[in-house]
Amino acid sequence: MNTESPRDTTALTREELVRYSRHILLPQVGEDGQRALKNSRVLLVGAGGLGSPVALYLAAAGVGTIGLVDFDSVDLSNLQRQVLHGSAAIGSSKIDSARDRLRDINPNVRVEAYETRLTSANALEIARGYGVIVDGTDNFATRYLVNDTSVLLEIPNVYGSVYRFEGQASVFGAPGGPCYRCLFREPPPPELVPSCAEGGVLGVVPGLIGTIQAAETIKLLLGLGETLVGRLLTIDAMTMAFRTIEIRRDPECPACGTREITELIDYDEFCGGAAHDTSQARVTEIQPARLAERLAQGERLEIIDVREPYEWQIGHIPGARLVPLDSIGAEIPRLDKSREIILYCKVGARSMYAAQQLAAAGVAEVRNLAGGIVRWIDEVDPTMTRY
């Protein structure tokens, strides 16, 4: 399948002939294929762990236009896996860091930067005109958004995801093939699927998956070989086992089957968990600024940090005590139920799960700190160390 932009007959420059000579030597690519790459447009959503190898290899391969969507800045904790960025870029936007790096790799490549969060309001406008979308995101809401954008615009979506020592890759939204919703009709409850920020990831795993995504993208652009359309590739880095699972297009899929989805929806609400967990309504959230205000007023609050001990050592909220998530059940009988209990973790997912356990056990006054300690740092105490 060939999804590149219309080819032109402009000859490759002498410099490009040298730069891409190893491609051009391949009979399956040649000068025509290299010109096709030069005239291609690829949209990459996310310039992080997955987006890094994708961007690096697509730029090196000579993909003419790479669109980058990212709204985040470079953090020290990114550098263990986000090889697009370096120590000198800490604190700067990922878009600026990525643009500089890609220009250094290949000044012939045009980078179209979108320093914004991809949302239902802008996704169709941003993605329209690209030949392939590469999903380098790390959350379910954006994955469903990318998928539905792909289906509505009829643009293939090169998917990847990682968690701890494992990864997955596929191609969704291609003509005749399944989409992401064919595989995952409904998102799982958010507390059951922690992000990399919550659960961790071996740094090389995004490199493995992102490189596969780059290879699939180039194959799509050139119409080469067998892509991962209709197949899910899974990798377990602990055993170095690569497996493929056949995925069939679901005729009842609301996106690519029945075509019930005719416009983009509120994906944060769709993936927020309210429809999945009846106990979540019993747990309310408290904003970091409000918690800081109440602490300053001297209120008696039970603040529990459910992170791991090493995270506690990096920094914690004054007055809190550490009860790791796997110990929260045993701690319930010892809690002072006469006090309001506020739980927090790094970004709020683990602590919400713990808060729901407390609510289910009959603890009446329990709240979850919205956004976890990351948001506390952003809004209350920026002197604390981010990780």
C-alpha cells in the first residue's frame, strides 16, 4: 500500500544522492523511492520516548515533512529514554529541542511544529494533509483521539505503546484493516493501567517500539513488504520474545465498522473511568492550592503518600506519611477515621485507586490530591524536585 504524497519529478540534489546512497542502492527503494520519501508528510504525535526514535529515523531517512505535536518541556527524568533530547535542553520545550536535533540530523527535512496539546478541537485540522499519523503518546485518551482522527481522515495510524519491559506496535486505520477500537472497544479503568510515570519503563523498550514504528511508516510510504496492518506485534524485553497476534476488523466497531463515530468526542471523559467504576463517585478530589491553604490554617488532616520509598526520598509533602500502595489494605484498620484522609501519588492514578479502597471499606472522609505531587510542585512548591 502506498500512501505518500503525489510524487514530483524533481531530481535529488548531489548532496541528497550521497546522503541517501544506502537507500538508493536498495532495488526496492532506488531514486524513485527516495523522491517519494522526500515528498511525504508524516505527523508524529508526541516527542517523548516513542517519538524520539521515530523522529530521528524518519528525518535520517529523508521524509520531507515531519509534523510534531507536543506541548511538554524537557525534564531530567525524560533523558533515560527520550533520546531526541539532551541535558542542555532541560527546561526548554520538547518542540524546540526536537526541531534543533532534527535539523542537525538532516537540514533537508522540514519540521512543522505544533506546540499544543492534541484535542478534539484541533486534531482534524492538524492531521489533515498528512499521509501517515504516528502515535507516540502514552495515555488512552489521546490514543482514542488519534485513532478516530485517523479513521475519519482515512490516514493510517502507526501505533505503539510501552509499559515496564513490554511493548506493542501495529498499524491501524489502513484501508481494509482494523482500527484501534477493533482491538480495544472500551478503555480500561484508569487506575488499573498506570502510565510510565507511575509504573516505570526500561529505557530501551521505547527505542525498540519506536524504531519499529519508524520502519512501518517508511514501508507504508513506499508500499514495501508486509506491514503490521491486521497484526499486533508484542515484545517482552525480559525474554526477548516477539509475538504477533492477528487482529480482525470488527464490523460492529463504532469507528471503522458501523461508522457511528462521525465527529471527535470528549476523550478525557470517555477514558476518565466514571463509566467503569461505581465506587469512584464516592471519592472527591482536592486541588493542590486548597490543600496548601488548609494546611497553612492548621487543619488536622491525615495525608498519606502511596508512592514507593525511593519516590518519597526524592521529595514529599510536609506532614505526610508514607504508606505504599501495596500496603494500603493492611493500613485501613489502623487509620484515624475521625480525621479527613487525603491521599496522593505522583500524578493521581495510584492514589485514586487507594482512595477507592478506603471508601469501599467505609472510610467516610477521603479525598484524592488532583494531579498528585507533580501538580503540587507546579502550583504550590516549585522548589521540590520533579522526577
